[in-house]
Amino acid sequence: MLRALAVDDERPSLEELLYLLHADPRIGSVEGAGDATEALRRITRALESGPQGPEAVDVVFLDVQMPGLDGLEMARLLTGFARPPLVVFVTAHEDFAVRAFDLKAVDYVLKPVRKERLAEAVRRVAELRDAAPRIPVHEPDPDHLPVELGGVTRFVAVDDITHVEAQGDYARLHTGRGSHLVRIPLSTLEDRWRSRGFVRIHRRHLVALRHIGELRLDAGAVSVLVGGEELQVSRRHARELRDLLMRRV
């Protein structure tokens, strides 16, 4: 059963596409998104969930012309992911077909969408998904976090991370050798790494207690020195941080 995501900024077109996909017995679940930004957030959760996870997405049915980030630009972004979902373009415009297939699209369906034509696209997706080599499912490594850089996946040791900085729906991991941007909210890492000695000191920062070199007090303001960088501690987190540091001592 395929897990699908339909993306279209025109609500009537999106609802029609969702209706047709729901009616196909090969589609196990389908969600809708009104723009590429919303869709990328959903796909990010899918990648974090893993290929067999509850948030996984097998295929994206994608409109081409949308405000902001258009469908072709979104598909180009997906090609840089380690395990991107398959892409089927669904559009009223014939002009973009060549560019779409250059981006490894599975199919290019023209609007108004006919049930039979969409069924053919679903068949192609199902064949490709079933023909793909099965990737063994392993438990996530709690000691390392995968990061993507230029199409290459590297594994950062959690013990090497000095602090984490929130950047919207992303988080920047800081180590002694540089930084890496990952598609994980700071709140998720806070929950995941609390038992490993990471503590929230500010709405934007999560720090590893073992990497705190100094605790500074200046006219009531609190800051910490982490990996050579001074970070402010918010009032609401200052008492908890001092208590944790004292217990470690």
C-alpha cells in the first residue's frame, strides 16, 4: 500500500486529486498540502520517521506552478535527500514535461485529471517502489546523528556536540570541528537527549553540560561559555542550570 502526499495551491484541484487517490486501492493513505513549504515540512517528518515509520511518504503528487517555491524547485530540492519519495507531476501545463523528467519524475499527468490516467501513474509508482531493493531496517544509533552535506550522509557523534541552535524547523549542531544543519526541531532533540546531559538554557539554545567551561554572572545576567562561545541563559532556565551544574560537581 502506497503512502502519498498531494500538493496543490488550488483547493478545488487538491480536493479532486485527494478524492481520486483515496479511491485507488493501491493507495493506503494520502494527505494534502497547499504549498511546497508545507509539503517539505511533511516530507522532513517522513524522513525522520524512516522508510518504515508511521510518517513515511512513498510518493508526492506535485503541481508545477505554485506561489513561492514551485513544484520543479521543490522536486530539485528532493533530489538532494538521501531517500526522497518518488514524484509524479500533476499540472495543467505541458511545457514543463522535459524539465520534470530531467528531475527523475515517475510520471507527468495533465489536468483535468482523468481517473484512468492517474491510475496508470499510480501503477508506475507501485512498480518502482516494489522493484527497489529492500533496505534493512535497523534501530537508530543513539550515539550518532546522520547529517546530509552535498548529497553525502555523515554521522556526528552526540558526545562531540557542544550545543544546538534552533533555526526555525531546523537545528544547527555545533561541534569542535564545525556545525551541521539538520531537519529536526530543537524541542525534539531536547526530549531525545535530556538523559544524555543536554539542557535547554534559552528558547534558541540546547547545551551539553559536559561542554560548559564557565558559568558567568554579570549584573544579574547569566551566560555560559561553551566550546569557546558565550551563550546567554534566559531567566526561566538559569536556576535549573545552576542546580544541574552544582549536582555534577
